[in-house]
Amino acid sequence: MNSLEATARAQEPQSPDVTELILQDILAGRLPPGTWLKQIDLERRYNCTRPEVRRALDRLVQKRLVEHVPNRGYHVHEQDGRRAQEVSDIRVILEVAVSDRIIANASAADIANLRVFALRFDDLVLNGTMLELYEANLVFHRHLLALAGNQELVELITEIRQRTSSAPVSQWRTRARIEQSGREHQQMVDAIERRDVGHLMELTRRHILQA
Amino acid sequence: MNSLEATARAQEPQSPDVTELILQDILAGRLPPGTWLKQIDLERRYNCTRPEVRRALDRLVQKRLVEHVPNRGYHVHEQDGRRAQEVSDIRVILEVAVSDRIIANASAADIANLRVFALRFDDLVLNGTMLELYEANLVFHRHLLALAGNQELVELITEIRQRTSSAPVSQWRTRARIEQSGREHQQMVDAIERRDVGHLMELTRRHILQA
DNA sequence: GGTAATCAAATTGGCGCCAATTTATGATCC
DNA sequence: GGATCATAAATTGGCGCCAATTTGATTACC
């Protein structure tokens, strides 16, 4: 009956940040869209106090990951197809637009770094959890974007990615698709090394839209 | 000594939302960058309770408008030149990129609407406060962007605009610059009516960068 | 037997108190 | 006379209690 209790983990001595913990669980799919987040359950699950839970819930509402119904409670935001589409749309515009800057700024060391992150993703396809994979993917894209020389852009895209993908696990449906993503990462780094702006733009566009 | 007490307003019977009130005061320049936001002062100023103040402060920290120093307090975020530059940069990329969609979707009624909002801005240049002007400008740009058919994009740009401009008043330094902005609004609507994508893109770019 | 109203259990959410930390003040010592 | 240390005031921030609202169940009624 109570899905929260069922997934309860071993009590950790000190909680780093409750907001982050709940966020991780939503992203990992352990708290599926629609789940009601009762304060008492969260209190016990993360071994924290009532005000901490409330602050975390309020922050997640601000992030649009959780919905609040007055006097009813908080529940994980339902996946919105339109919104996901629109966010992808925004990502394509931004990331394609800065392709030339990425290529202009990328040093040999930067390219080597990107290869490391791309390889790490490929490695986790075989030996890793979905959440690890998701985060490795995020790291690769963050470092790629950082080369554009606009820190705000990196933060912004990181934010809107979380905003929609309530259960990022469901994004990559098949293993074939995941492996394809890994190959595309490699191809993007290749394009950067060849200083081929046009190809990087096209790769980026396809990579985001089919994710 | 206490700038908050000095600006204290008449007590309103019921506070709609404290977060919004503080936000307005920061945007209006009544709480300049660097100001320390003591909880007791805010409590009295907005005639609300301690937890309400704390929730509002936490939300404003999430919005990056207020900075939090543990065990020291909260203060209005200092204007960051680099960040403002980066946000303008992002705006240019996005708004220029959707110029074609705006023109494709704009009906005669939409164009008439935009003219109304542009005229309202011009009117407030003469008979209006800085805050009213700021909001009229926001309304024009929101409706313009809405024509691109991407609701998330509208919300996103509204968010990042607030995020940087701690004191939007200081954005338009001279009256000449404000009047120029008004003329540019008109020119943008003209370009839409003429279905001149290239011109709208160039106007948009210049309008944002010199703001 | 089904439906509606009433009552009890549970949950949300507002509010204030008190401890911990920091800052300002004043006294003492060099 | 200036600097340093100790003390007191002020501010932050954690925590729990209790009222208001809602949900679910039991009972009475049609």
C-alpha cells in the first residue's frame, strides 16, 4: 500500500541535503510521476525533520518537479509530453547555435577530456546503473557546453533538463538507443577535432531530438 | 541607519505573497544590491510571520536574486556584469532563432495586439513609474515571444531576465535610450507585418544587446 | 440494498520558542 | 593610548506543537 515505506533505505547518519536526495529518487524513477509525497513518510525515509521536508518540497515545486495542491499535499509532477517537446526544442536552438564557439575554443586538452567522458558513458552502458548512466551523460554534455564560454548557458540547460524529465530512465527505451547515444558522443568529439562546424550542428540536432 | 524601516509602507491587511512583494522591491530598486535582509525587519515591513519570511528568502535564493551566507544572513545579490552579459547572449540566440516562427504564426489580430502593448510602453515613458515601464516592456516581449508557439520558452526567458537584473531601473540609463527602445518595438512590429524575417532578426539582436 | 450524512482518523500547514553562532561593546592589560 | 580579550546583545536557524482542512469509514435513513 505504501510505496515509500517499501523502498525505505538504511538510515544514513547525517543527511547531506534532503532536497538533493528526493531529487535523485525522482530522477532515478524510484518516485514515479503522480506519487503523493506525504510529509511523514519523507520524514522517516530520509531520516530528517518536518521543516527540512517542507523546505525540500517547496524547492522542488519551484523547480517544477513537484506539484502542490493546497491542503491536499505534494505529488511528483506528471510527465508532460508537450513540455518535454518544447524543452528539447529550446536545447536544439541553444546547443546548435553555440557549436561554432565550442569548436573555436576547444583545445587539444579539452578534446582529450571529452573523450574520457564519452568513454566513461560507453563503459557504464555495460557495467552501470541507469542513474550512473544518466549522470555520466550529463557530465559529458556539461563539459561540452562549457566550451562555449557561457557559464549561465551550462547552468540553464542543466536546469531545464531536470525540469521535464521526471523519470529520465524512460528517455532511453532500448539498449540499442543508448549505445547509439554513445556513438554519437564519439562522433561529436570527432567533428570538433576536425573543426567541422556544420557536421557538429547536425549531430547535435539529431542527438537531442531523438533522445 | 536602517534602510528597511525608512521605506516601510502602510500596513496592508492581508499579504498576497511575501516572495512577490520582496521581489517587486528588489526589481524596483527599493532594496539595492548588497542590502542585508534581516528577518525581523522583513517581518515588520511586510507585516508577516517569521516562517513566511524564511520561505520567501529561500525561494529568492533559488531564483539567484538573493545570496545566503550561513549563520550570517541573506543579502540582495550584487550585480554581476559577466552574468548579465551571458544572459543577454542567451536571449539573443533564442529570440533571434525564433524570429521566423513569430512571423509565420503572427495573425493580423496578434500584430494589432502587439501594437497596443508597444503604444502602452511609449505612453508610460512620459506618464509612468520605472516599474510600470519595466512591466510594460516585459508584457510586450512576452506576447512577442508567445507567437513562437513555445510556452516554455516564454517562461524561461522571463525567469532569466529577473535572475540577473537586480535593479532593472539601472538598465535604461537615459531617457533617450528608453525612447529608442520604444521606437525599436514599433520597428519590430513593422517587420513582422512586412514578414521581413531578416530585419526582425537584426532588430531583435540590437534591441537586446544594447539594453 | 444503495445512498447520504455524520463522525473519527490522518494529514497539512501556521506559528512561536529556544539553542547556537555571530557581532558589537566595553573593560582590561600591555 | 591602542590592542586584545571577555562579555552581552542581537540574529540566525532548528524543532515541535496544535489548529484547520480533508479523507475514509461507519451508521442511519430512504
